[in-house]
Amino acid sequence: MADFVDRVTLHAAGGHGGNGVASIKREKFKPLAGPDGGDGGNGGSVILEVSEQETTLLNYHRKPHRRADNGTPGMGDFRQGKTGADIVLPVPEGTVVKSMSGELLADLTGVGARFVVAEG
């Protein structure tokens, strides 16, 4: 088994947004008081962040598929759904991010540097 991996193919996907709700407000003497549906929450994003504790990409070699959480649906009374949680993936300093076509997307240098791989 490999102890050090410096090249991986990561399959990342942002979360889907939640569905909106079509709802009609109902009150005691106004049975059809108008619409009051809420929007669905946004999906989460997949983010790479440089960490000084990371020295290898071995975790992503073993588990290359990562997906952020989905947003929750909206509700009545104009309530908006919750946003899905982001996934922050720690990577070693000097990580280079390229697209499948080989185009350079990011060169992560400096602790705390971040790059959004897949937006929800």
C-alpha cells in the first residue's frame, strides 16, 4: 500500500439546492389570503484548503468522490430552506488544481489558501 501520493483525480460535486414550496396562507376569516411559500436552500460547496498538517493526498486517492450536502426545501409562511453544509478538504501546501483538460485552475500556496472546486 502506498504511503505517499502526490497526484490524484478528485471527483467533486456541489450539493443541489432545495425545492421551493407553493403554499397559500390561511387565516381565520381569510381562507385564501395569498401566497406564502418559501425558497429552497442553496446546496453546499466543495472547497480545498491548504493545511500545514497535511503532507500527502493519500485520503483522496482512497476516496476520490466527494459531494457537499443538499439544501433543504422551503416551507410555508415565507420560510426559506437551510443551506447545505460545505465540505472543506485539507490539502498540502503547493497543491496544483487542474481541470480534466489540463487547464491550470489554482496553485495553492500559503496556509489557509482556499479554492472552491464545486459550487452548490
